[in-house]
Amino acid sequence: MLVQFKFNNYKCFKGETVFNVVASKYYKDKLENLIQAPQYALLRTAAVYGANASGKTKLFQAFHFMREVVLTSADNQSNTWQKDYAPFLLDTISENTSSIFEVVFLKDGIQYRYGFELNNDRILAEWLFRKKSKEIRLLEFDGHDTYYNEHYINTKIFNNLSSAKMFRENSLIISALSMWNDELSKNILEWFKHNSIISTSLKTMTPNIRAALNIPAMKTKIIDFLRSADLGISDVTPNEVPLEEVLTGEFGEMMPDDAIGRRINVGINVAHRKYDNQHLPVGYVKFRLESDESYGTYRFFSLAEPIINALETGSVLWIDEIDNGLHYDLVKALVAMFQSEEINIHDAQLIINTHNISLIDDADLFRRDQVFIIEKNRYGEAFLTPVSDFSLRETAKVGKMYREGRFGGVPYLEDLGQNINK
């Protein structure tokens, strides 16, 4: 479970930004929206609001970047974090300054605090702490020397990697240790793997649905989920066609004879029930998901497997622009699923960003500490603030106040179109 994500100097976030999902002790309403951990309560869901280009997606990108560095930095074949690194560029100092990323999370009842500092060239520092009653240092690298706790990190693995100079300057120590099966390090990486970020800007909108459809139990759950969304879909199957239909012309002439007739997957088919003139069912008609269905149906279908997986495994799901293509009632129902103690039995968390103010107009959906606002200043710096930081009366209407710009995070539009006819 995510407790806190903190970072600085990344894209439009210049200063330290803290995304904390520990529930406020001052609110006693909607306790079902909370996960009761031993030391504190955590939010099951959180919603981030802000104007276009305010930094909502960049917040998600910051966590995605940290996740990718952790998961790939020790792999020579897929190490791409340096080309994806992007410090704040609208300041002459920040563009040449390092960035820090840190996350606090709970796994198996233990709190971990893990982070690192880097610039475009290398890892400058790295640290890992665990806490039950008090915080214990497990690993710390200060740019020169490395400390590791022998009670938690495998001494033989660490010393072997160190002697072989396999701790590279552009790789995280925890990532390298994990590749060589250090149990603690594998545990840390496992938590990062269980964070899924769905975003068109990160090209992560459509996960591996085809693989999920090959698992009968998951396919059944996906179909049931689509039916429950009132999309009229009765079945889902891979769209398989003969290879010779795909390889035409010069490529088709090069195809070996034994490949003729082989079928390959080129997409997804969805089945809709067909009726006669008496409105009696007579069969099904297949449609191509990618070309025959609406964008909203395609978007919801792409979210089905990640949502089901998160609820089954108790993981963290980040959905960028959740309202993109989806009806308000459907978005509200998805949020309500994660806030339901009967459905979300494994304490999964859902983090969204959205422009849909109706979600915070609904007094039954969010607590105030579940809503966050991002706003940019005139210098291009983005700031994240929870609504619970504002002094509000108990009867205050958060949606109305947000529309009025009381929290910031709304566009200034008075000059829009003024110069078109001049």
C-alpha cells in the first residue's frame, strides 16, 4: 500500500512535492473510504484536479519514472532511464541540479522508506529503511561509500557483486541485488511491480489484454465486468487471421510454404447479441474492438484487466485522465468499487486525475482529504496541495469552491478568443 510519494526537480515540479495518502485525523466521515493500517489510516482512492497543462499527468509520470528506474536500471538491455530523465528546465539552476525520488509504502505489515538521488549521468545516493516500532537503516549509499545491514541483506550476494564491480554508477544497488535473488531487494521490487500506471502519454493505456484473454478465469471476469458496465458485449475473443492476409506483396512472396495458413492475432473481437423482427435472440455478431466500437468502449475495455488485477492483488492503480471517454456514472462506479469494503477486500488503492468536477460535487463519494489540487505559477512551477490543507467550514461545497477558483487549479479564460477577429 502506498503511504507517500515525494520528489523534486522533475518536469514541471521544481521544488519538493509530497503526495501523501495518509488519512486526516480531523475527518470522521466515510470511514469505509479508508484502509485501517496499524499506525494510521490510508486513503483507498485519491483524485487529483487541475487545469490543462497544470501538471496532473506529470505527477503520474514522476512516479512512473521512479518505478522504471527501480525495475530496469540493473538491466543492461532495457536501461532507458537516462533518456527519460527530465529536470525542471525553466530555471537556470534546476536544469543542472539533481533530482530526488522517495516512496513510503507498506508491505506485509512493514513500512519501508526507499529513495534515491540522481542526475542525467548517474545515481548520486540511495537509501532504504524499514519500520515496525522504530525505523532501521537497511541500505545507504552516499555517492562514495555503501552501508548495508547484514541482518536483512544477503552478505554473500552483496560482497560478490561488489567484488565483481557490478554496482554500476547508473544502476540502483537494490535493483542489482534483486537480479541476484536477494530476498529483501526482490520484495522491494515486487511492490513497485504491483503499481500500474495507465496513461496515454506514457503509452501504457492498453495493457496485454490478449495474454489475459488466454487465461480462462480472467477472460470470464473481463466479460462479466464488461457486461456489468452496460456496453452490450456478450463475449470477447482474439481476432485471428491467416498470416498471408497480413503479409502481402513482396513480404508475402518471401513467406515460407509451411507458414501459409498459420493464424496470427491482430486485435480483439467483441460479440453483440443479434435479434429477429420479434426481438428474439437469434445469435451473435462479431465486431472489431479497434474499429467498430466507440472510443469509450475501447477505453473501458483497456481498463478492465488492470482494475480486476488491482482488486484481486491489493495493488496500486494509477489512471491518468480517468474520465477520458467514460460517462460520469461509470467513473463514479469505478471509484465506488475501490471504496467498497465488500469488493475491495484486498485493500487496493486507486489514484486518478480528472477534470470531472461532478465527482467532488457528490457529497457521498470523496472525503476532503481524498482530493488534491495542482496549480502552476507564472514561472511554470507546479504545486500539489490537498484540499484538506484549506480551512473550510463543514458545510462548504468543495466542487462549487473549486469552480470559483478558491483552491486554484482552474484555467484563466477571460481573454480566450479576444484577438480572433482583430
